[in-house]
Amino acid sequence: MTRQEGGCHCGAVRYAVDAPGEQDEPARTALCHCVDCRRCAGAPAVGWTAVAGTTFHLLKGEPSVYRSSEHAERSFCAVCGTGLFYVNEAVLPGLVDIQTATFDDPDAFPAMAHIQTADRIGWMRNAHELPEFERFPEG
């Protein structure tokens, strides 16, 4: 992996992730189905890419932080509302979890697993079977 950048919808917050060093864990990407992620994002699942905190750099702006539980902090853009980062030292020590879709090239971080599926919305189990349209469907 080379350096990857990303940011919020309006561009007020930008970040970068460097390629991990030998001492760093490689990036791990998962689709989370937990209730907290779903409600914070307003989405049926959220893609997260966990990276070593030593590889993460804030380039521009200052995200707002929402403490969603005793140990968890969710960062988002105060201007456009885009969810960006999740830090929880009790569960993910030394890691920054980044909402994968906020990377400029989210394809660089393909999902490796579904997590927290005990909370998954029932219809998400078969969502891959739904009809697909490249753009809005006609009529």
C-alpha cells in the first residue's frame, strides 16, 4: 500500500494514511452491522478500515468528536456531517478506524469480513440478490 488520502464531502477535513511500517499492523477492512454504527451513519452497514495510529495523519481541518460510549469517540466533519474516524483504545488499542468510503480510493481497501452480524438488519442478509441499476431506474 502506498500513502492513501481521503476526507469529508465538503473538503473541510482531509487525512492521510501512510503505508504501514514493519512494526505496524496492516490495514484491515470490515463491514460493520452494529446498531451504533448504523445509527451514527444512517446506513444499513458501515465500511471501516482500521490502521495503525502511527500511520494516520490529519492534513486539514479539525473534526468534531462525539463520544458514543464510555471508550468510543466518533469524529465527523462539523460542516457537512460526514462521519470519518472511530477510536476506542479499550477495544482497538493503537488503531484508528476510518470510514472506508471517505478514502479518495476506497477500492484500495476491499472488505475482508462482515462484523457484528448479530445486529444486522434482517433484509441485509439477502441484499446482494436485489436488482441492480447503474443509475436511478427509469419511471
